[in-house]
Amino acid sequence: MSAPTTKKNTLERVPHSKPPFTIGDIKKAIPPHCFKRSLLRSFSYAVYDLTLVSLFYYIATTYFHLLASPHKYIAWPAYWTLQGCVCTGVWVIAHECGHHAFSDYRWVDDTVGLILHSALMVPYFSWKYSHRRHHSNTGSLEREEVFVPKSKYKMAWYC
């Protein structure tokens, strides 16, 4: 059995000094082949996810109305969950297009990103620019637009 732990102030657990490594050190530790983009592999992921989205949609719209009443109440939430997971994969691919990680060709990234973002009803180019700003200001309490943590002085005393 482990020893009982005492609850400490959460602010004491927050790192307050720089780590002994840099982002460059982390990148050097990753093998170079991990940074190579493959157009074939990228499209295979996109086609796979879009095929699953289409298949799940076809099954739901073709067969769910044939189910008995109690089974419909199980089938639809299961469909929503599965479709949501696969559409999250589509979102990740679209997100990587905005980072120019889908292929070596920016025009391919922008075309695929625009198509996938449009399918997800998210405007691609305005998202791309605001997302770039988000990444350039990550960790800044003054300039970050998406995630702004509470400062130490705004934290409740009981945290």
C-alpha cells in the first residue's frame, strides 16, 4: 500500500523554472523520418475517415428506422458517439492541413483543408490565421486569445 498523501496547495505544484531541455533538444531526439510528409499516407487517412463517415451515415439512415422502438434509443446514441469520434479524426486531418503537415505542397494542404473544414462547417482560412496567432502567443497571459489561465492572484484561496 502506498502512504497516504496530504493535499497541498495546487499552486505549489506549478513549475516555476525552465526545464533542463529545449524544444530543439526534443526535435533532435525524434528520428528524421518522422518529419517526412507522405501525400499517399495523408490521403489514405482522409479517405479512410470519410469512408467511415459515409458508411455510418448510410447504416443509420437506411436501417435505424427498421429497428424496434427500444433499440432505436440505443442505436442513435451509439451512432452519434461513433460518428463524433470519426469526425474528430477528420477535424485532426483538417487541422494538420492548416499547419502545412498534410503534404509537401501548400496548395494541396489548403485545398484539402478548405474541403474538410467546409464539410465540418468551419471557415478554413480565417481559422488558419487565428490559429497561427494562437500558436505564436501560446503561454502568453497578455496576447493569448484561446486559452488564458487565471493568474495566481485571481485563484481562490482554497485551491
